[in-house]
Amino acid sequence: MERGLERRKLEGIRYVGLDEKSFGRGQNYISVMTDLLGERVLEVVPGHDTEAALKLWELLPQELRQGVEAAAMDFGAAYAAATRQAAPGAKIVHDKFHLSQLLGEAVDKVRRAENKALQQEGDKTLSGTRYLWLRGMENMSDEQFDDFQRLVCCALKTARAWEHKELFSQFWQQPGVEAARLFFGKWMKRVLRSRLEPLKKTARTLHRHLEGLLNYFLHPITNALTEGLNGRIQLLKASARGFRNMNNYRVRILFFLGRLDLLPALQ
């Protein structure tokens, strides 16, 4: 590991991803920095607060940080604050898959509340439909698609919430920053008139982070690679039956996912 880290080249890193991963039991987390173009884990540190994120950034010498154009992350304040402090020239790009998850959670909150109200009246229309609203239509069987079409045509609050979520997907198809800003304004007005509180709350959250969403049109990056590497980290953790020692966890991650040159030097 030491040999591999000494040989590692960090020049030319343009895009990084910042994300968290559970470690051990309870509310224990690690923070992970990835090189999005190099498809590798750069470093792992304990915690998921601003201090942890700063330690990740400090991996890169100051002159190399200046070359980082953008960093992909979720809406958490800690990673954004550390990025503004340690790499003020890097644009913050909020991950669109995390945004999709937030919108899906808002739709599910509407469904749960409406289902509870309907069941009190003996109506089971929404019972057992949770995953129909969460999964994409392309992943449905023909029978599920037919059932879903009938639900969408019903006068349900959940159907209206789902339509707002689906409409937002057009945001990412806009031709540029100003078109995306205009689209977002129109979408938010519709949502705020909807009287669907979970959607309204999520729309306000997105509005607070709008610049990070618009930066996607300048730097079209996501944390999809980071999420994929996190899945592989989970497999490493499972195969080892978990870790009690953070350093051992870090070594295993960098050994398998750091793309390090670990071979001994030729004599």
C-alpha cells in the first residue's frame, strides 16, 4: 500500500465525487473521495462532517486543487462547506440521482398519507402500490404497467405528485443554464400551487440548491461512479464480515479500488 501510494499520480484530476458510506454499526460513517474520470477511490476518512471532507481535500496539494473544475455531491451542507473552503475554484454539482431519490421520497409521503385516509373509508386503491410509483415504467411487467396506468388515471393526490416528479426529469434535457433556470421556475410555481406539502417542501429544498443543479449544465457529472464504487466497498465489507479497525477498512478499499501500482520494483 505504501509503495502504491508513493507511486500514485494525482496530476490532472478535473472532477471528483464526495460521498458517505456506513462503517460498522449504528451511525458510524466514512467519507469517500473519488476521481470521476480516473474511476478510482482517492481517499477514505472517518466521519461525514465538514472536518472529514476537509481532510479529503487536503489529500490534494493546493496547486492541484486549483485544477479541479467541479465536485459532485448530494445536498449535505458539510461537503459543500469544505469544498468552498478548500477548493473555492471548484463548482459544486449536486447529484441528479440524489435529487431523483428526494422526489421519489416526497411522492411516497403523499402516497402513505392518502392511503391511510382511503383505508379509513374502506378504500384499498393504493394498498400495495408503493413500488409501482417508485420504479420506472420501463422496469414494469405488462401487468404492472396496465395496473399503473389505471392508477394514474384516477383522481389521486399520489398521481398528481408522481406527475410533478416525472415532469422534473425534463430539467436535465434543457439546452443550457438559462433554459434550465426558466424551466425550474415554471415547475416550482406548479408545485407550490399543488397543495401537496411533501412536494412543496422538496421544491423549496431544490430552490435553495439551484445553483448546484444548474452547474450540471457546465460540468455534466454525477456521482454514479461513486455510487458504483460504494457498492463494491459494501461487497468488500461483507466479504470480510465487517471491520472493527478503520485503518484496515481503508487499506482494503484503496488496495482494491485505488488503482494503485502495487508491484515490487524490478531489480
